Amino acid sequence: MKILGKISGKNLGIHIRLLFAVFTLIGAVTFALGYMGINISRQFVQTRFEERMHFLARYLALNAELGILIDDRQMLESLASNLMAEKDIAGVAIFSSSGANLADVSKKTPPGKTPPGSVFVVESPVFLRESEEESKAFYAGYDDKTYEKMIGRVQITCSAEGMEKLLTTMKMRFVWLSTGMACLSLVLFYFISRSLVAPVSRLAQAARQVAGGDFDLRAQPGGLPETNELALAFNAMLDSLESSREALREANERILRQNTLAEMGKFSMMIAHEVKNPLSIIKSSLDILKTDFAFLSSDTMVLYIEDEIMRLNRLIEDFLAFAHPARPLFRRVDMNALLKEIVIRAELYKKGSPVIIDSNICPEPCYANVDSDLIIRAVENILKNAFEANGHKGVVKVGAFRRGDIWTLEIKDQGEGIEPENIGKIFEPFFTTRSKGTGLGLAYVSQVVMAHGGSVTAGNRGQKGAVFHLEIPALS
């Protein structure tokens, strides 16, 4: 049971705990204030009530002096009856100095019933006044000398029913007022507590969503400085985790790429010896057969054999070039002039093809430290990819310009564009969407550009087709 109690206590939220604590505090304070307030009110009312009764007793004693002196009991009965008109007086009695009962008036109580409320008796002596001491009848105490002048006493029986009803009414009103104030305070604190707990609850919900894999989620700042600071710290932690995850992903990609390149390097050595040399022998043998047996170059079987030999040779050359990239030999080169030369070579390369190259190259020189041979091959790979995307027709646009310290090359085709899910993959080795593609051409482009400290990206044009951006740091 103790363990269950502890567990259930731990499961209580901050909101419930705050409400319980405030309810307990308000209840304790209200009870303490009510207890003290009722006691103070009781003492005050009782004191005022007793003072009033003593005043009435002294007043009766002052008026009863003559009746006692002349022994006029009817007069004394009349005085007593007049005093009985007071609501809180249950009975009045007047005695002589010898103790004889001169007047006795009381309120009748039905048989079998007790007087309502508690009762108490107030007495006051009746003195023989002297002319210079008329006010002495109101004195509360007297000594032996004045006692000799006492001619009687009055006795008033008081009922505390009215006082007790008044105290009960005050107590109930105070209880209701305290309860109302406590409930109002509890309701107000409920909304205050909810405003305090709500940002923490939202933060906990955000943490659960992040734990579920929603790493792009960020906590909304709260309305209080503390919750705002907590949300900002939480978001900063998520940003740091995101940066760490991104850095880890890039590191894993680099390691995977290095491992892939290492394996490709080993594999390329085998291909160079075990595949390329036999392929050269096959090509030489086919040339001898064509000469000895007078095979025509237009023969279908010969065309198939030569086409497959050329495709395998191109695949091997691309693979070897990617697996064993040449170390760049940097020199100062005018990139715009180099691009114009590449376009002229491409015109010769596409000879007989209806595709049109629309070039827009800045006439002003733009120099950069590059390896011309590597850049030429990389740009030619992008152009070949654009020609194939166009179906060897239409227009391929080539543009170059300088933006700050960056030389930028743009190549746009009019093909079908790149599928959105493939945009991030087209520069990966062996990724291709064409049946006869090697998947190494664009990977080689990325490798060359990175070796020059630049970047290459691909995307879709606003209209039909794809666009490649190649950026190389320029010399100032």
C-alpha cells in the first residue's frame, strides 16, 4: 500500500499538485482566520451585551430607590414590568436590604420547555443618594462606608438567546463569505496554474513528438520569461542535435564514399588486367576477321559486336577515370575562353545531330586556378547528358557569368526534367535512369568540381527541362 501510494503521488501532475497545495493553504488560512474572527466577535458582542445589562441594572436601581424607601411595591412592580419590555431580559427582581422580595416579574415559559439560550444574572445595589452624590448610583463598586447606605438591590435575569442568534448569524455569514472567497481564489488560481503548466505540457508534447522522429518540430515560446527561456533552450538543444546528426550523416557519407572508392580502386586494378586487355584482343581480332573474311561494316552482327565492344570500353574507361582520379595540375586559366573552346568541341561532337547549342558566355575574361583537362571532361559529360535528355534535338542553353568571387556555369536542357526523388541521387556513383548509362558521368563531374573547391547542383527549370549549376572559385 505504501508503494502504491508513492506511485500514485508521483503520477500527480504539477497542475493537480499546485491546486491541492493551494486548496490546503487557503483552507488552513480561512479556518484560522474564521476561528480567530468568530472568537473576537463573540468576545466583543458578549462584552457589549454584559455592559448593556449592567447599565440597565444600575438604571433600575437608581429609579427603584424611592419605591424601596416608601415600600411602594406597585411602583416597583411597574418599574420591573417596564424593564421586561427589553428583548433580552427574562426576569426582574427587587429586594430590600433585609432580603425581602419587593417585586418579582419574569417571562413565563411553557410547561416542559426550558428557556431558550443560556441565562445569567446581573445585580446592582440600591443606595440612599445624597444631594451631592447623585451619580454614585452608577458606580460599579462600593466600600464598607457606602455599603451602610445600601437600602436594597435589583436582580436582572438575562437571556443570551439574542446574542447567540446574532453570533450564529455572524458565524454562518463569515463561513459562507470565507468559503466563497476560498472558492473564488481556487478558481482564479486554477486558471493561473493552467497558464503556468500549459507551456510545460506543450514542451513535453513536443519532446514526445521529437522522440517519435519529428526532428523539424520546434517548441513555441511561452508567455512567461521562464517558460520562454525553457522553450528557447529546448529549441537550441534540438538545433544542436540536428547539427550533430547532419555532421554525423556527412561523416558517414564521407567514410562510405572513401570505402567505396577504396574498393573501386582494388576492383579497377582487376578490370585493367582481366577485362581491358582481353577486350583489346577481341577488338583486334574482329578487325582481322573483317579484313580476312571481307565482312562489311554494315553487317548487323558486326555492328552489334562493335557497338558492345565500344560500350564496354567506354564503361571501363569511365570506371577507371572515376576510381583513379588524376591529381589536378592547377594553372591560371580564363574560364570563359575555356568554355567557348568546350562549346566548339561539342559542336564537333554532335555533328549530324539536330540539337542546337545556344551559348551566352560573358566576353570579359574570368580567371581561375583549374586543371583544364579535368574541367573540359567534366563539362563535356554535362553537355552529353543534356543532349541525351533532349533526345538529340531541341536547344541546349549554355551560359557563364561571374558573381563576386565565383565563376558560374549554367547548362539547361529541354528534356523531361529530373524526378524530385532523384535530384539528390544523380551525382552518386552508378546511379542512372538510362538503360545504357554507366552512372559514372555525373559522379565524375562532382568529383572534379569538389577537387577544385567548387560545387555542382542540379534541379528542374520552371518550364520543361533540367538545369545544372557549376561553380568554381575565381581569382580576384
